[in-house]
Amino acid sequence: MKALAIDSAASCMIVSAKNDEISFTVSIDLGMKQSQKILPAIDYVLKEVNLSIADLDYLTLCSGPGTFTGLRLAFSALKAIELSANIPLYGIPSLDVYAYPYSLLQGIVVSVIDAKKNQFFASIFKNGKNIKEAEDTTAENVIHFLETMNLSKEIPIYIVGPDAEIFATELKNTNQNLNIVFLKSQPSPEKALFELTEKMIENNAPSLNDYDGPIYLRKSEAELALKN
């Protein structure tokens, strides 16, 4: 299939195009300048795999949780393409995308994004199944949940996602008895995005509605300021 994918849930934005068996991906880690680069990046990756917008079978993105600005950028760009070219847009929860490459591992997988202010967006999986839905939480809360599972030292707890190293360090500092495993090399998310979306299409799962937006687990700074 021919597709365009964006992951903008974390600080580094991933833009990827797929033309059947070939794909091309760029990563953009430029802070606020990402807003200036997302459209040129889309054009660039499509050209590299000899595609135009009209050729695409579907669009897909990490739907959140994640950074407010990044998620809005991806939704705005892909919804514009969806509406102008009538191409279905699918959303996959960000933490599911990051955990997916590890779904065949026997053990616990904790998928995380740094939410700043000593908080993390985290979801927990066991043997490929979600056992703890995404939350805006702390390392201490995740440790408490893992401790209630009475895990033996032999059972590995894999920490995955773009900010896995930060979170793994927090967990190890909180509890030395758990078998925390951090994999230094984290897979790029575009393959998981494509595979999960194509499974949705095979199962006739619906694409996003016009009114669907990002999954936010936290109010924005502007909303908090207004409330106060």
C-alpha cells in the first residue's frame, strides 16, 4: 500500500512515506522550527518514493498522548490532506506504537513519553496485551503498580519509547529490586504505524472523523492559566 505517516508525539518528529515495499523517513528535531519544516518534509519523503498526494491509500499518525504543539502540527497537516484529497486518516495511540515492536517479548513492556515536570505519559503491556491504559503519571506510581504484580527478579521489564532512558533511570533509582531493562537502540516508529494501520484497514476499522483530534491526558499551559 501507499501511505504517509507522522509521529510528532515526542520532541523528535518522524515523517515517512511508503510505496509498497519501499519507504523513506526523515526525523526533525528542531524545536519550534518544526512547524516550518513539516510540509517540506512531507513533500520530500513523497518524492523520494515516487509518490504524489493523489497516489496515497491512507494517512496515519500517532494520535497522542504527547506534546501539544507536535500533535496539533501533525493533525493539522494530515487533516488538510485528508479533506483536500479525500484520503482516509487513521490515528494510533502513541504509546501503542512504541510498544508494538516488542509485542512478541515475554515480559512487561512500559511505553513512555517524557511529559516534563517529573511526569510521564505511560502505558504498560504484558506479553503484547495492554494491562494499564495510558496515564499522565510518575515513576513512583508505575513502580507501585509493578510491585502489586509480585514480579520475580527474573521477569524483565522493558522500558521503551522516545524517552525510555530517562524513565528507566527514574525507575532504577526508585526500586533496585525490579529487573529494569533499557534498550539503547529504540526502533523508529513508522514501521509500527504502517503495520498497525494496515491491520485496522484489514479489519474494516473506521478512520478518524472530521471532528476527532489528538488524545490529550493533560490540560495545556494556557488552559491551566485560564483556570487559575
